[in-house]
Amino acid sequence: MLTNRVALITGGGRGIGAEIVRRFAAENCTVVIADIVLEPAAELADELIGKGYKAEAVQLDVTNKTQVNSVVEEIISRHGSLDILINNAGITRDALGLRMKEDDWDAVIAVNLKGTWMPSQAVMRPMRKNRWGRIVNTASVAVLGNVGQANYSASKGGVISLTRTLALELARSGITVNCIAPGAIMTPMLKEVPEDMRQKYLERIPVKRFGTPEDIANLHLFLCSDAASYITGQTIFVDGGLSIGM
Ligand SMILES: NC(=O)c1ccc[n+]([C@@H]2O[C@H](COP(=O)([O-])OP(=O)(O)OC[C@H]3O[C@@H](n4cnc5c(N)ncnc54)[C@H](O)[C@@H]3O)[C@@H](O)[C@H]2O)c1
């Protein structure tokens, strides 16, 4: 499905991002695993290279414009193109709005929102030149409101609006821009949530199970294929029905 494509996956060292990396690599896509923490990304790249896939790891902070631009330039000079950008890196710094610290507000908006826009900006010209590109952003079911996540919810709401606007701006260039809004997915991020809160969450999920990174990566694969060329500007909830009742 993705043969000869080159993909940059931010936050690809673990969790959902690592599953997207595995899935794309198995489709003969060259995967560049970009993460602020290099070691897991490098281990994943080694694992995939060992299986005969094309993978490399790079340390990248998505909030650092100089780093973002140089990673994109380096990929294009090494591989000739950059076809797919998966803006997956994200963080939480939860607190009730009343008590939230300014630093926690700023950090979450910087990584989740600015850290989606900057890599997107860096890939636009090269994708436009090729008249083909796929950008897939990451929101969350929290955009519908979640106690303790004012910063996170606002950042992901911003990602949806960013997606719609970039989709319009790039529509005539063969580039689609879409967004996936996961529900509660079993990754290190969800494992940090206290057990009693996790159980309460589970009760609210109509299909009565947490999602897996595979559930999310399946949609990434489809949205990045040629079969999805008529889908742009959309946000698709992959949440076992959780958003229906919210
Ligand atoms: N797990 C869930 O239930 C869930 C639900 C909704 C949305 N999401 C979203 O899905 C995405 C992936 O979530 P996850 O659960 O796999 O999280 P995770 O914490 O397991 O992985 C996130 C990755 O992003 C990296 N990262 C953090 N800051 C970075 C930065 N500044 N630059 C580059 N990399 C950075 C981390 O090192 C980590 O490898 C996030 O955007 C998250 O908000 C997750």
C-alpha cells in the first residue's frame, strides 16, 4: 500500500506512534522515527532493520523550528522525497482549570498544537513539488470536554481547526490533511492514569474495551494510501463509540 513512500512519524518511539511505524514499515514504506527521546526510537529502528525493513531514528523536539526544518531537509536529501507526515507527538499535563500552572498550559499547547503546525509547514513545499502528500494529525476524544484537561482539550481542538484550514490551503496540490481522534487507547500515556479512573472510563466505552495502538494505526494506513485521495479536512474518532454519548 505504501511502497516507495517516505514517512516521518513524530513521537514514533513508543505507544501509538511506534505501532504506526511498524505498520508502515511492513507496507514497504521508509519510516523516519522522530522522537524527543532517542533511545526507544533507535531500538525500534534497529528491530525493523533486522526484519529487512527501511527505518531510521532521529532525535527531534517538535517545538524546535530549527530542528524540525533540518530533519525534513535531511530526509529529502537522503531519500529524495518526504511523502507522509504523521503528527503524533503529544503530551498531557493535567490539572483542573482553576489550579493549572501557566507552564503546564504553555507546554501542552507548544507540543500538541505548535508541534503539529511546524512539521506541517516544513513539509508543504516539498509535498507540493511532488503533487502528492499525506498529513495526518492527532486530536483526542478530549476535544469534546474532559475534566482536568483544559490545556490538552484546547490544544487538540486547535489541531482539528488547523487540519481543516491546511486541508483547504493544500487541496489543489494533491495533499490531503486529516486528523484522527483516538478514544482511550492502551499506551504508556493511558497507563499513567490511576486505575480507578481507568475503570470509570471503561464503563463509558460502548464496545467495553480500551482501544489498541493497532486500532489507530489501521486508519493511518488507509488515510495515507491512494485509496483515500478524496478524504481531506476530516477528523475521525476511533474510540469504540465513546464520543457518541459525550
Ligand atoms: N493513549 C491514548 O489514550 C490517547 C488518546 C487520545 C489521543 N492520544 C494522542 O495520541 C498521540 C500518541 O499518544 P500515546 O498514547 O502513544 O502517547 P505516548 O506518551 O505513549 O507517546 C508519545 C510520544 O511522543 C514523544 N514526544 C513527547 N514530546 C515530544 C516532543 N516535544 N517532540 C517529539 N516527540 C515528543 C514521547 O517521547 C513519546 O515517545 C498523542 O498525540 C496523544 O495526545 C492518545
